[in-house]
Amino acid sequence: MMPDLEDWSIERVVGQLLSISVGHHDDGSAEQADTVEEVERLVAEHHIGGVCYFPSGPEGARPQTIERIVERLQAAAKTPLLISIDQEGGLVTRMREPATRWPSAMAQAAGGDLEAVRRYARAAGSELAAVGVNHVFAPVADVNIEPANPVIGLRSAGSSPALVASFVTAALQGYAEAGIATCLKHFPGHGNTSIDSHVGLPTIDVDPTRWYQEEALPFLAGIDAGADAVLIGHLRAPGLDPTGMPATFSRAIVTGLLREELGFDGVIVTDALDMAAAEIPGGPGAACVAALAAGIDQLLMPRDPAACIREILDALQRGELAEADLRASAARILALKERLGAGSGTPPGDHAALAADAISRALTWREEECHLALAPGEPVLLLSDPMPPSVGRGVEDVPVELAAHLAERGHQVSAAGLESTDVATDAATILITRDAWRVAGLAEAVRERCQEAGSRLCVIAARSPYDAQFVPAGVPVLLCYGDIPGVSAALAHALATGTAEGQLPVDLPGEAPGEVAWTARIQDLT
């Protein structure tokens, strides 16, 4: 049982409203020891209510490290902590090997099976529970309307509001079965912007009518399905708040729209307050006060938590915040903690076969009637773009791994860069792209190589399916939706058989809208 909030001091109440970060340093390092000890001190002295596990190094992402740190922090807390993590699948994966690596939301949606999505979420949630994590910042409810979106992309299930709503509902049910609290993000929708809120402040150009028809649908579905929390994106939506106030600090959006109009009664949390888009005059403390004034319940990863708490208490004294509102926010957070399951979960890594199935299901031919099957022993030329340095960690080097898998199947494989001219012409050519749309000149290079290659050509879009827009019609394109470990083995099988069962979950620029036909309907899952 949680303690009676009425007996709490206002200082203890305010502490419950913060979720601070831990895990930024490698296991065993002096820096990590200092960091964990500092977080322990903050938790104990300031009654911190939550911790977001956010590793920056590979050792910090190991399940054993997470479990050990979580145990230490829970022991330091007078009230049980809400332990949160970004574990969406794909590139946004904070707990890594030996934990199971899950494909992106878009990959899971491409598989076309809602029951499978629910199984994946249940398994992922169970592995988190095993190390003491009780709150996942997932599923993503953004509709990826803008193909050039630099921050959502594969994190979204697709470009159709109905598809994303279906995915969100199934994922929520799976996490709930694992006893993990959930969080929809990034309200009111981060899918229709070309600016990354980690480095700038995006604006979504949407009027209320269109918003309800598109961006709102997955959030409405998620609220109806029992989402525990909603995370507010750092973005402007002038059509929803004419003042242009960023959503994080907009009472019209947080309280007026989400709390009152949509009727959400769970926990409302900011996106990380250390992001560039959350910076306002007055510094981190002022940002915390402004977010609480808008109706936020939980402040995620503020800079200098102790100073922020002091600023919040000062704002109470100045009459800028109401104590009753802060106590109501703390009550919502405590109610969420009270509801959390007490299951022990399953050991990280126990679901490798299920994840391999998810990766295989996702592979998609751009055009069903246009595919390539390698003949037994056929020589293969692999052409690839350079690995983008910013995302080299935690992904599979598809050209290298695919070459190894094809060689195991008896193919003579040669490899070259995308712009190489000294290459074989009698081999089946497989051209691998990894977000070519992001790199100036690379899209044109892909087009040129497709025009120069022979008839035995296949393009593999290892990350974004939007790379397919640069490939001429009639050229087979195999879509992966992310180059996580295990994808190359699935690709080798697809190329050997010419089969891939996935369905394209986004509309490609210049092509007619499509739709994923789910094999399980929403009502079948309730």
C-alpha cells in the first residue's frame, strides 16, 4: 500500500513529480559509481518519484547492470519508484543484449498481425519486469505523415491513423499483460514535422478538424484501451493553441485538450526536459514551473533536479502554482504505482525465436509482383552506401552480415561501394541503402546505379522504406524497416526463396495510398 498523501509535506509531494535520469556511464566505471550514488542521494533527500534509465554506453545497457542499479535506487526510496525506460524496439532500445532485440514499430506493423504485436509487447514487457523496470515509454502513437521526419520514422507504425491506432491498442494490451505501465507519445503528434525536437522546436501545421481525423486517432484509441500515461511532445501546434506556446507549456493543449476534452485521467509526463526544444528563458527551473502550470504531472529528466525542486517551491510561495494541483498530480502518480503488477517477468533473452519471427514477418516487397529469387550458387555483387556514423551502435552491418549468410548458402559474393565502377557485371546485383534520403547526393547515386545495373537487380532498403522512392518502377525493392541484429539472416532466406510476406505500412511519395490488412481485428483482442 502507498502511504497516505494527505500526511505528506509539500516537499515530499514535489519530489514525487520528478523522474530523473540514471545509467549514462559504463558499468564498473568511476563515473558510473559517482552517478548512481548521486541519484541515490537525490532519491533519498528529495523524495524523487521516478527514475528514467538512459544508458549511453553498451555496458550500461546490459540487463544485469540495469537490475543492479534499479535495486539500489529502490532501496534508497521511501516510496517505491516508477522506473521508466525507452524500449520501443528498433533503434530506440535502451536494454540490449542479452535481452531480446525487437524490431521497430513500423516493422511490427508491416507483419500485419495484431495478435503478434500483442505477443511481442507482452514478451518485451516481461523482460523489463524481470530487471525491475515497471514503466515503458511506449507505444509511439505518432502517425508518420511526413516522409522526411528525422526523429519518428520507423518508430511509428505507419502513415495511416487507423493502422497506428490498431497497433497502439494491441501493444498496450501486451504490455498490460506483462504488468508494465505504458505511455503514449508524443502528444499531440510528432509525425508531421521535419524538425527533430532534440535539437530544435518543431511546429505542426494542423487545424482541429484535421487533427481529430489524423493525429488524434491513435491517442484516442490508446486512451480508450487504458494507457497509463501520455507524454507531451516538445512542439508547437498553433492550430490547437493559437498562442503558439510549445505543447509542454501549453495549458490549452495539456489541460484543455488532453485532460478535459479527451478525458484522459492518467499521468501526463513531459518529454525529456534536457532537450533543446524544452529550453525557455529562466532555465530548467522555469521550465519545470511552466510545465506544471500547464497541467503536467511528471517532469522527465530535468537538469539540476534539486534546483528545480527549489524553484517549484518558490513558485508555490509566489502563487504561480497551486498546492492542490500538485497534490492531485502526485496522487495520479501514486495511483499508477499502486496499479503496477508484481510479476517477476521472464529472463532477458528468452524470446529470441519470437523476435526472429517478427523480423521475418516484416520483410516486404515494394511491389508484390516484382521480386528477386537468387538461383542456387548464383554469383552475387553487394553494393552498399557508407554506414552513417551517427547510428553505428546497436545495429547490424547488413552488407557484411548478408554476405556471410549468402556465402553459407553457396553463393560467391563480392562487395563494393555504391559508387565503385570496377565491379562484376554477370552477377546478381543487390544494392543496400541505409536512409539514403537523409544524405545529399545519395538518392541520385541510387537512381543511377539502378539504371546501370543489369536485369538481375534488387534493392534492399535496410532502414527507412522511403528509400524506395528513389528506385525506378519495376526494380525489386525489399524493405526491412530497420537493421537490427538478425535481419540479415531473414534477408538471405527471402532472397533465396523470393518470398516476403510483409505489407507496406506507409504511403511512399508519388504512389497511391495503401493499407495494411490486419489478420486480427481490434475487437478480437478485447
